[in-house]
Amino acid sequence: MVCISHATGAGGEEVGRVVAERLGFLYVDEDIVARAAARGKIDPADVADEERRKSLAVRLLDAMAHGGGEAWAIGGSAPLVAGEELDSDDVRALIRETIEQTAARGNVVIVAHAASHALPRGPETLRVLVTASPDTRARRLGGVKGMEEKQAARAVKDADAGRRDYLKRFYEVDDELPTHYDVVVNTDVLSPEQTADLVSRAAGSA
């Protein structure tokens, strides 16, 4: 299994997709889980309750494994109705649970802001951090989102603050360190393909 944590604008999602394709692994990221939760037939109570959330995470993974990232119709619960949308903390809890449920399956590339912190250390999991300088990330984000320079820089700063808060609240990580990971890649110069090549080679030798 490959867990790719990433800073916003560093290209972690693209790297993860290429790695999954090269290794023939299932690709799972936060957006896939969040969209599945939003578009699938899911009762918000299932997400709020820890035990029911574990069962839901298994169903999500089963659906994605059999139908890929477009398998949204999970079934088995009442559909969401107006006023019952999942809040961000609920979705984050579901993402964390889904990450944990992949541990026993293997052959998965998980791309999430804190994927590497959700599982215990061991030889079966390669932990990767994909990062880049704030200026590079802001420039990329601005290009993708059509933001002005100052707006993109603010978005990166806010995303970094949210990431720090998430690591602290969910994993009690006060300071993110390079030693939390097996591989740290700076994409200021390296392309997503070059980064994916490094990660794929590391996963193959792990």
C-alpha cells in the first residue's frame, strides 16, 4: 500500500493517479470519498456513529473496488435529503475511517492530506509526502482555479493552516516532520511523472 500525503498545490493527486496506474493498484482520494458520501444513498446518522461509519467505509471501498471511482450508488440507507448534508468534520471522519479500512486490503494508493498518519508503521505501507514551496503551489493553484496571485497565495496559506489543524485534531501531531515519512519529494522542479517514477520504484523495492 502507498499512502501519499500532500500539501495543496504540490501535485499529490496527479502523482497518486500515475503511481496507481503504474502499480495496478486501486486509487482512493479524499475527493472520491467525499463525492461518494454526497452522491450515494447515505444516512448522515451512519457517518456520525463510529461503528456504523466503519461499516459504511467498507461499503464505500467495495463499491470503488468493483466499479472504480465512479461507483457512487452505495445503497442500503436512506438518501440524503435537504438540510441533512454532511459537514466537513463528518466527511473527514469518513475519509479517515475509509483509509483505515484499506489497511487489510493492500494494493491501494491512498491520496489524502494525512493518509500516512492513519495507519501504524510497517513494511507493508510506503508513506510519502509530496510538497513544494508556497510560491510554486500558489502559482499552480492560481492556474488551475483561475485565481489572482494574492488570492492563490491566501488559499495556500489557509489550506496549510487547515492541514495543521487536521493533523493536530485527528492524529495529535503538533509538528509535521520529514521523519514521519519514508519518502519526501519536492515538486518545485520534478514533474508529476518524475515524482511518480520515484515513488513507484520505492514501492516496488519496499
